Amino acid sequence: MRKLLVCICALLTSQLAKAQDPHFSQFFASPLTLNPAFTGKFSGSWRLAANHRDQWPSIPKAYVTTSASLDFPILKKKVPEKDVFGVGISGLTDASANNILKLNYGSVSMSYHKALDENGYSTIGAGFQATYSSLSLDRGKLTFSDMLTQNGFTGPTAELVSINNKSYFDINAGLLYSGSTNGENNFYLGASMYHINRPKVGFQDKNWYLSGRISAHAGGSFPVSDLITLHASAIHQIQNKASETILGAAIAANLSQDAEKPSAIYLGSWIRLNDAIVPYLGLEFGGLRIGVSYDFNISSLKAATASRGGSEFSIIFIKRPADYQGIPCPKF
């Protein structure tokens, strides 16, 4: 009976895993989980990004996701002056159901962006990413009704204590167009697909092919004055029978009025349609941008979650030499 229940639990877990990858409300602050073509596409020498999300805090440790990435352009003297050849590494860990189910990614990515004009304001690029993933199910933390007897809670048997592990390789790719009309604003349009090879994963002899995640995303930064800049972005992504659309904007007040190294305050909001409103607050100084957001649930789950969708933090640091002169690149 218990073996059957474990199989059922694993199967339900697999159905959840097929429905949607780990994701961030601040998708714009996690470039290498959004599109491999973002690799190396920024104004600077190297970029470090980190994100942490705790979803549905009213359900302890329901979903906790953390990611980090490092990317940079290479071979600057080998490629044409306005082209960009970027490489990067990234990692992500996602724990759900109080660490019963864990997913870990380790990725290597690369991209190439070709300048379409002599200033390099408009570029078209493609990126590829290879990922090693591991998935584990801690059966020792599962509890079932037949463990509660007249003598009390029996706890898991030796049969259940073991941890099931599964590993697989993954291939991801994307395209990205980035443009500017005057060297100050920026707008971009991209598309990506993750799990192109549809790797086979599963537990307890129950296997499935991981569905591809397809996303289309766009955004831009538009200076309104020397002090104020409007940043807007949107994403629509589909995986299996699940989909989501997020769109929103933030106003940045550049207190230093230095375009290359701003000291700015960001205030805005994004909305995940039919799911959550996501207020956003950010600070930027010395190449470091810190973002904080919180999901307020507006879907039918708001009764169970007390309208709390989850907190999220992001950090992006871009290293720029003192005399660095960059070109407009995607930011939000």
C-alpha cells in the first residue's frame, strides 16, 4: 500500500514538475534563466546576478527558489568592434514541499550579437545553453494516513527513508534583438525555448518527457528627462498546459544624473495576469542594483494564501572601468 502511495505521490509531483519551471516575478533580473541570448549583452566588463524567491509564505517552504549567474563578453579584440561574444555560467536550486522535492541546475551559456549599424545601437543575437540538472525526492519526509495507528505515529519505514535521484542534460536556446534610436534609450524583443531536447525524467519507474518552455519577452528604457527614466517589460511563456503573462513598469529617479554610473531609486509594479500584483522597489549605486518585490495574490488561491504570493529579492552588479563608454543595452 505504501509503495503504491509513494508511486502516486511521485506521479503527482511529476505532473506538477511538467506544468511549469521555477520562475521569478522579477524575470528581468535573472537574465540567463530568461534567455541564453542575454549572455554578455550588457554595458560593462562582467555581470553578477542573484535572485531569491519564497513563494506562498503562508504555506511554510512551499516553493523556495535561488539562482545566481556570472557572464561577460570575451574575445573583444577578435570580433568586430561593435559585436559581442558572451559566455556565462549559472546555477539554480528549487526546493518545494519543505525540501521533499529538490531541483538543481548548473548551466554554461554563450551568445553572439551582431551589430546592424556602425554605432552598434541595433544588434541581433542568438544564445545557446547546456544544462546539467538533478532532481531528488526525499521519501523519508513523506507521511501517509496509515502511519497513524492506535499506538501513535509510526513514522516512515526503512523502505521509505531512501532518497530517489534523477539527473539529465538539457539544451536551451534563444534569440534577441536590441535597438536604440538615439544612443540613450533602448528597446528589445526576445524569444527563448528551454528543454529543447525534452529530457526524460521521473521516479519509481514513472517517467515523463519534460515539456519545452517557450517564452516571448520585450522591454525598454526611455529617458523622460535628465532625472527620470521609464523602464517597462513584459513576458509571456507557455509550458505544457500552463502559461503566464507578466507586464509592468518602473520609474527611475537618477539622483546623480550620471547615465553610465547612476545613483537611482526605482518604484513600479508588475502584474501577473489573473494571478498577482507585484509592487517593486529598487536601489542602484556604483553599478549595483538591488530589487525587492512582493506578490499579492488576486487569484482564486487568495483565500488559502491570505493574498500573499511571495517575496523576492534580486541583486545585479555590473563592473565598469572608470573610462568605460558603453552602448544602450537591455536593463529591465
